[in-house]
Amino acid sequence: MLRIYHIEARRSDRVVWLMEELGLDYELIFTPKDIAASLMAIKAVHPIGAAPTVRDGDLWLCESGAILEYVVNRHGGGRFGVKPDAPGYPQYLQWMHFAEGSAMGRIINEMMIAPMLAASGAPKPPIAGLFAGNSRRLLDFFEQSLAGQDYFAGEDFSAADIMMLMPVRAARRACQGEVRPNVEAWCARVEARPAYARMLARALPNGPPPTLAGWPKEDAQPV
Ligand SMILES: N[C@@H](CCC(=O)N[C@@H](CS)C(=O)NCC(=O)O)C(=O)O
């Protein structure tokens, strides 16, 4: 049985969601409401120590896109993948890789330079200007790509949609108040899936953390 090392509200949600879509059993390792403890448990067993990390017998795998491909092909009989001769295959490939290879990095770069751009009087490194607007550009690309199709790889829901929910949400958060109808409709469509609800119940039993960093520690002293 696949063992999934998980941190609540992190990329390991993707693996849980796919397992639920496929109706496969899995073991989920995390400490509820303690992001630091969940992370340290992964660092104790794997040199990269990031979520998701999975163990399947003697095999260890990290990197969410690779894990999804592995599960689709080794355990899922190809369900939620797209075959090379299918029309949606090029799009499937692109979005499976774009989610982590381009989108998340661009969003994180912009998040990191935001405080620098906001600080009045502080010197602005020239690179900061390059990252500003990354999320908006991504959202525009997503909106355009979803025109006339229900899912990222075409007419059918696939693992590419599971990969893309996190960057789509992060880009939307960065551009609050800006509505892109195709993106909104896609989010509603994928979040309405029964397997998505099952993922939330199992992987986020306490709801999403109130802060990006995690839950406030109950025993934390005020500073
Ligand atoms: N590209 C990797 C990113 C993995 C990653 O950075 N995961 C985060 C949680 S969403 C993490 O565990 N970060 C802590 C760390 O890397 O120490 C993937 O998609 O699996």
C-alpha cells in the first residue's frame, strides 16, 4: 500500500486526491494541525524532506508530478492520464510539467519580492521588476487556455487538473478581486468532485490552516 508523507494544505493533497479519484487504499502520515512536525517527519526519512514524499514497498519517490504519473501508470491502469495518441496529450504534458516547472516558481518569486516593492524608500533590486505581475500573467494564460474546454487537457478531467489547482489558487489569491470566468468555472468544477471532498476530509480534517505558515501553536507565548 502506498504510504504518503503529507503536510496539511500542501502539495501532498495532490497525491491524496488522485488516490481518492482512483479508489485506491493508502496510508497517510502527518501530524494534524502541526505543519512543522509533519515536515520534520519527512526530513527524518528522506534527504529532500518535502511533501509529497511517498513510499511504495522499497521504492521512495518525491516530486508531486512524478508521483502522480507513477500512480496513474503503475496503480491506476492509466486512468486520469492521457495516452500519447489522444488529442489532449500535448496539453496534458504541458500542464503536468508547467504546474511545478513554471507556475509555482513564478508565483513564489513574486511573493518574495512583494515586501521589497512595497517598502517605501528601500532600494529595489532590478530583478524585482521582472517578477512583478507574474501571477496576473499566469492567470491570463490559464483563462485563455481554458476557453472552450472544461479541463486543462481538454474535455476530460485528468491528473493535470490535480497538478494545476494549487498554482491556480495561488495566482487567484495574488490577484484578489480580479475575476476570470473560465478559471472560476474550472475551479468550481474540479472542487465539486466527490473525490476532492474525500481528499479534504482525510487530508485536511481540521480545515485549511489559518495562516500560510500553519496553525498558531496553542502553547506559543506572545512576543
Ligand atoms: N516541486 C515539488 C515541491 C515540494 C515542496 O516544496 N513541498 C513543500 C510543501 S508544499 C515542502 O515540503 N517544503 C518544505 C521543504 O522543502 O523543506 C513537488 O511538487 O513535489
